[in-house]
Amino acid sequence: MEGAQTTPARGSLKRKLDPGFQGQNKHRKVLVVGDQMSKEVQSSTKPCSNHWDYEVFLSFRGADTRKNFTDHLYSALMRTGIRTFCDDNELPRGENISKELINAIHGSRTSLVIFSKDYASSSWCLDELVQILHCKSTMNHIFIPIFYHVNPSDMRKQTGNFAETFDRLEGRFQEDMERVQRWRAAFTEAADCSGFDLQSDANGFEARFIEKIVEQVLYKLNPICLDVVEHPVGIDFHVEEMKTLLQLGTSTTTKLLIMGMYGMGGIGKTTLAKAVYNNICNGFEGSSCLLNVREVSEKSNGLIQLQEQLLFDILKVKILSIGNVDKGISLIKQRLHRKSVLIVLDDVDQLDQIYALATDGEWFFGPGSRVIITTRDEHLLVKLGVNYSYKVEKMNHSDSLQLFSWHAFNMPHPEDDFWEISIAAVDYAGGLPLALEVLGSDLRGRSITKWKTTLEKFRKSPDAQIQEILGISFKSLDHTTREVFLDIACFFIGVNIEYVFKILEECGFFPDIAINILVQKSLVKIDNTNLSMHDLIRDMGREIVRQESRHPGMRSRLWSHEDVLKVLKNHMGSEVVEGLSLNLPIHDQDQVISLESEAFANMKNLRLLQIKGVKNLKLQGCIEHLSKELRWICWHSCPLRFLPPRLHLDNLVVLDMQYSKIKQVWTLENNVLSKLKVLNLSFCEDLTKSPNFLQVPNLEELILEGCYKLVDIQGFENLAFTKVVSLEGCLEQEEEIDFVKSLLELQWPFMIERRQIYLYGDEIPNWFSHKRTGSSISFHIPSLSDQDRVIKGLVFGVVCRNKDSLQAWHGEISVVFHNKTKGHRQVIHQLFYYKPIGSLNHLVLLQVGLGGGSKIPYGQEMTNGEEIEVSFEFECSQALEYVGVKECGIHLIIQREEEAGSMVMYSEKKKKMMEDDLMQDTPVTKLTRHRPHNWPKVWKYDGIVPFVSYIERNTSTFALLHSLG
């Protein structure tokens, strides 16, 4: 079926096409597999369609595999719900088999071809193969070869048994040698495609082999789509334009093609790239969308992280640590040079980023691949030499009005009384999607009078000045919300929202209210519990700070490393400075930075201090010059062995000293840091002694991950108030479990509703009341013979499987709580929050009280003998085939009623004990441990090295440990 010459549907597309492309014919033929079949095939085969009759077409040699491997594979596909065509089951008697088979191939989304030793001896099978490969090249048909007891190399070269087979075919078809040559070419092409080999992929085990095939088919049929936008106005037209430029389903389909997209910030390049990706990713052997390339590449090992993500996205297997960019380039070329892949590189601003991910003069990917690059710099695409450049233009007036209306009125058009003024607002926005979204959200719910006042302010600013448009929204905020916005824009983009809440709340900013307002006005977004902000809005906020003064030392916030170093080296700081972040770029992190602590002396109102990416800091003088107003100290790789005793930490809320040289955090004697809520000492490899936790009575989060030399944990009984404890790799596994059990046994204040503890681990502790493999568990409430003993809480335990996961991701676990005896059933959404590091399995424990704010239903009503079923449901940003609940458990916390006394009595008792321990020489409760001096940095839980963990105390003041029952 020859197609007529195709011309662009709209004039804008013509201008984007090169002259050579406009005259190309688009052919969509049905390949003729024999002269005698040509008329039948051309008249009866189905046209290409996105509405598939089948999801999988099975091609196989019946005599070889029909009653064994093929039958098992077919059954597995059907059990999984995959609509599969298999000739035995699908062809009615009396119909022309050849026509039905070809229609079945064209009506299938995917073909699985089972190459067995006698596959090539069947001309029928070979004709099927030719048809399948033709559909693969012309209609985005997915082709997956399965090498069943055959060597792909023998197929490619047609040696061994295949040499004899093709010799016989040439003898049988002497009159049609062209047909034999097509078979040979198809055999070679199929052997070069990525597929499954029984020996190399499953070591000959067919059950596991079939499981892998079904997993891959499911992934191909149901790829994880990217979130685009809530209101995709006008996107479909641009997607179709892009698809035309990408030349899918044409004679150039088998060629590698590079597409560049450029335009100003906020114009919608990323949105369009993600929409195109979702639309066409099914037609490739693999796909990867790397977002925010510029931002990620600026981080330490950022390019390596992107290389690992690219390989993982396409290969679906974990690549061991790449180590350096050059090795990553070699791996990408080696693994992907024959694959037809779709790659999106979003927000690129340097050629080095593309060279590390896609080309070093020659592109890394196989024939038929498509690479889409988005950037703000058109010249970068020219230097790169892309096949086509696509400029993302401003929205037209009609689409602008519709997008604006969705945000201003929650419908596709203005309300009756607002048409005229809405058109005026859209004109002021100038067709920029981000400005339309922000302006619409800002005007939503206001009266016409308020609209007129707001738009009058816009008239004073040029329509093309997007910063000014966004600045109008900023000026509408009250003072407190402005301060929160500027803090986020300068310091907290990409940071967990709860973490930021804790800091800004102590600054007196009411961040819960402020951030809610900022989200409503589309100035801030929350992505996976992290704060995010569009680059234009971020730059607008930072420009507002720059306008405060010509002199950096007289500005409220400093985030540029050039400005920070200038201010500190020249002692230019002032009382105006409230926040300072020194974060060196990657290429400068090894340089020696020499500073004097007196440079901070004049910054008496400094609230926020961050020092990151400074590996060689030489700090001279007394650090006591730091402000008494500090709420946040984030000082990574700090060279100090301990914090000076006269450092003012009374107002400190967060102390984050990851990867530092700290051996002991502080040597405070009588001080109590009552405002400290987060203490992060992760990967402080020299830390041997913890702070005395009696001095931090309100600590909510304790992170000691990777502190493998820690041998002395002081005042741990005060952690009864702590909500999150992270101990991954901190202690040897048995010691971790002992410590956690002791922690859970502490008398638990009723004001703390829940506590979550993170560990590395593969199984639920043995002391749990109930545990089992899988994601659900049933148990009976025990008989409490002593009437004064009550169930005061539960401990949920979950082992989270984290298989072959390279990407950063997060997960949430909901709990289905079912009282089978009473018939009560309730889903407790997002009871757990889980963000793993690396690919190790994690043990997550969640302690909750019963009733009240703990969310556990019917807690106080549970009685003897009732049957309870608890199920854990995993929701995450990663594919569920790689993560999930491996094992679960429930433990009942049983106490005597007198042990659960009032909080007032407990607080007074605790206060008195703190005073006694801080003023006397009596040692506090602590966990100590003996370990070899040469304990390795790699944590192994094999139990080979014996340790002793115990609780030691010279007095009985803290008799707070109670049996869990």
C-alpha cells in the first residue's frame, strides 16, 4: 500500500523542516513474502493501528516446542492477563491460515519469536519472521527474540545446524532464491536484536526463563509514564509536530536521529518533551528520560549518576558503581550501540553533559534510535549538529486563555462577567505558560475590582518581562510569607518539606501557612515531599535579594559562592545577613579555602548557615563568633574534631554535619539544647562517642547512618521522645537489634504518637510477637490474665525489598487494619515513609500508640482472643517489580497500668533525673561496645566477629525498661 506524499499540516512545521525532508515520501508497505502471496496479502492485511487485537503474537516451530516450552510460556502470558495469539487456539477451521497469520501479526503489539534448532526448516516460520521484522521497522511493532537451545552467533552467521538448514532451503527453492535471501537477512537481523537466551539469562532453567520473559513483556506493554501537567492545553498539536520531525514509521525509521528543542525558560520545553516521550516510548527496545541534566550534573558525581540512571532505565539491571565518567561512556557505548532506544536529555546547558551521555563524536546508540535534547541555548544545538531544531514558541491567544481559565476559574473558559478582563490578563502574560499559571492562580477567587487593581500593576511592567510579572505575585504576599519564599528560593529547593518546617517555625514564620499560600499561588510546588520551584521563579526571588544592596555584605541572603567568599575573605558581613550558603562548584571543591572566624562576627542576625562542597577549609580563629541566632547549621565535611564549648547553640533546630571529621560533637557540660530537633551525623566515620541525649530533650530525628566507629551512646533513654531514628550501618546488626529493642522498651510518653526506626536488615527481629514472609499477617490478641496489664501500643515491622535499584526514589506504605472478629476494616494511608539508600534491603520499624492521634483504629477496644489481620501496601516512585514488602511482623507492647502514668509525672521525673546526671559525676545510661581497632568500613552482617552489647548503669535511677510481653 503505497502512501501518497505527505506534506506538513501547518505552516509553522514547514519552517522547522530542512529542505531535504519536505520532499520525502512516507511509505508504509506490507512486505511480500512470495510472488504467489502478493495479491492476497495486499488485499487482506490490516492497516497499521494503535488498537491492537492482541498484545503478543507467538511465533514458534511446532514440532520443537509446541507441547513444552511454548505451551508453558503461553499459559504464563495468559495467566498474567496478556492477550496472546497462538495459532492452535486462535485459528478457526476452514480459514486461509497465511492470511490470518499475517493479520494476527499486524494486529499484535508485540511478537515473541522462539528460535529453536529446527525453526529455520519451516518456510512458514521464516515468512512469519520476515513479516514481524517488517512491522518492527514500519509500525513500531515490538520484537523480542527468544533463543531456545540455539546460539545467536550461529544464527547471525548461519553456521552449524543452520548452515545445513539453509542449504536445504536453497535446494527446495531454487526457483525463488530472492525469498531465501530475505530469510537469511531476517535471520541475521533477528540475531542482532536484544532478546533472551535460555543459557546466558537463566542457566537453562526454563521456569525462571519464562518469568523473566513475562516481566519484560509486561514492562514493554505497560511502561511507566511520566507525569506531564494537570492541564495539557495545546500540547497535542506540538506532540504531533515533533513526531513528524522524528520521522517514525517512515523510510528513515532505521536511521539514528537527533532532535533539539530550545526556547526561553518556563516556555514548556520539559513538558513537551515528556509528552512526546510518553507517546512514542513503546516503539523502542528501551527508553530513558533524564530530567534536569544541568542541575544534576552540577552535583558531586552528578554525571556518573546520570550515566547509571541511563543504563538502568534501558537495561533494567543494576550496573556496579561506574567510578568515573570515562568508564561510564565506555559502558554506554558497549551496552547500547546495537539497541534502538529513545533518550530524552532535559535542560542541557553544556556540551560536556551530552558528550558524557550520548556522543563523543559518534552517537552511542543503535539504528532507529531517537535522542531529544531540550535547552535554553539554541547555539548549543548548532554546535552539536542535530538533525532538526524545534523552537518552542509562546502559546497562541486561544490556548493561553484556556490555560489561564483553568487556573483562574477551574474550567476551560472565563466566567461570564470576567471575559473582557481575562482577555486583558492573558495579553499581559504574553503567552508564557508559567506566567499564565501563576497569574491565574493569583487572581483566582478575587472580585473584579481586585482583578482591575492587580492588572493595573501589571500595566506598569512590560509584557515581555516575565520576572516582573512573577514579581507582582511576590508583592501580593504578606511579610512573613515573603520571608519564607526568599528562604526557599535561596536555600531550600529540593529539600524535604518537614525538615524546612522545623527550621522556619523556630524563625517565627508560620511555615505551614506560608507554604500553603505559596503552593496555591503556584510559586512553590511539592514534589515527593520535597520543595521545588521553577527556575524563573527562583531567579525572580534571588533577584529581589540582589536588589537590596549593591554590596553583597548588606544583603539578607547570600547563596552565590563568589559573593560569599568575597564577603568572608574581606570581612564585609553585616547585621543584615540572615542566611549564608557556601557551596562550591564541583571543579573548585578541592581547592584550599582559608577563612578567619572573625568574618562572621558582624553577622549577628545570621539564622541559616550552610557549608557544602568545601573539602579543604582552613578556618582560623574562634568559631564562637558565630551568631547566637543560628537555627540551621548544615556543615558537611567539617574539619573540626568537636564543636567548641562556647559556641552558642541555644536556638539551634537542625545540626547537619554529614561526612565530617567530628569525633565528639560537643563537650557541653550543663547546657541543655532544648530547641534541637534534628541531629544528622551520618557517615561521620571518626565519631566514637554520641552526644549525651539527655541534653537534647526535644530531639525528633536522629540520623547516625554509617557511623561505624561509634561505640558509646549516652543517655539513650531520652530517645523515648524521638520520632525517627536511622541506624543503617551504625552498629553491627545484632547490636542494632538489641539497641532498638531497648529503645522500644522505654516508657513512651503519650504525647509522641509514633516513632520510626530505620536499619539495614533482611528479617524481622526474633523478639517480635508475630512475623511471617510476605506483606500480610494475622494474629490473635493474647489473654491478659493480670487485669492491670494493658496493650499500650504496637510495633509494625517491615523488611523493604530493594532489588536492583539505582535511582533515588521514595516509597510510602499504607496499612490495612482488619479486626476479623468484629468485622471492622480500615485503611491507614501512608503510615510508613521509606527513602532507601543504595540497593540494600531495609528493616523499618514503626512504633505507635493505640487510639487517639496514632491512627490505629479500635485500639482501645481490642479484647482477648480477637483475630486481627494487618496488610502492608507499597506505593512508590520506583517500579514495583524492584521494590516491595519482603517480610512483615507485629509486636504488642504490654505494660502495667501504673507504668503508663501521667505525662506530667513523667516529665517531672525526667527533669529531676537530667539535673542529677548533669550536675553529678554519676555516669548516664549508655550503650557501649567492644570492637577491633581495624573494623572495616564495609558493614557485614555475617556474625563472624563477636561483639558484646549491654546496658551499664551504676545506679537504679533509670529503671525504665519494661518487658514487651
